[in-house]
Amino acid sequence: MAAPGLGAPFTQLLRSSLVVAGMLLAGVGIGDTVAGRSKIGQYQELLRTTADPAPADPAALFPTASESQERHELARAKLGFYQLLLTVGQLLTVVGFVLMALGVLRLRFRALRPAPGPAP
């Protein structure tokens, strides 16, 4: 037989808006971090395998890009995006854990505070 009131702390945690918001932000941040890390490796490898494009002719008014140059620039742009995604994911994860910690501390301090009642 389970002890009465064992699920009460979990219920209080799930009712705390700080804890729920922290869990949400941490979950999104961890997902962004995992996606960013996997894609960064993929696009770094793609940049290593594609040759650096030749410098454009400065005299050309409207230079045309070859397919390899376009592929290289697209890979660089995507690498930059996934590096940003990784950074934002790490930031969201940290903010999420801070919010969860603040929510737990807030609940803890409420539990330690004496209940208001008539003074003896």
C-alpha cells in the first residue's frame, strides 16, 4: 500500500507555472541542440568535400555562379543556420533549467512558511 500524500509534491510541481514553463523550454532547447549538432557535422563534411569557389572576377558587373559555387554557398548558409540553432537550443535549455529551479525553490519556500492563522 502506498503512503498517503506521496504524489502531492508532483502535483504541486506540475501546478507551478515556472516549473511547467521551464520543462517546456528545456524540452525545446534539448531538441534544438540535438538537431543542431547532428546537422552541423553533416554540413561541415559537405563543405570539406566541395571545393572552395574561385574568386569572382571584380570586373564583371553581374557575375554568374556555377552549380558548385551555389552548392558551396548554400552549405555555408545552412551551416550558419544550424550553428545558430545550436546556440539558441543551449540558451533555451539553460533558461528552462533555471526556471524549473526557481519554481522548485518557490514551492519549497512556500512550504516552509507558516500558514496564516489567528495569532495566539
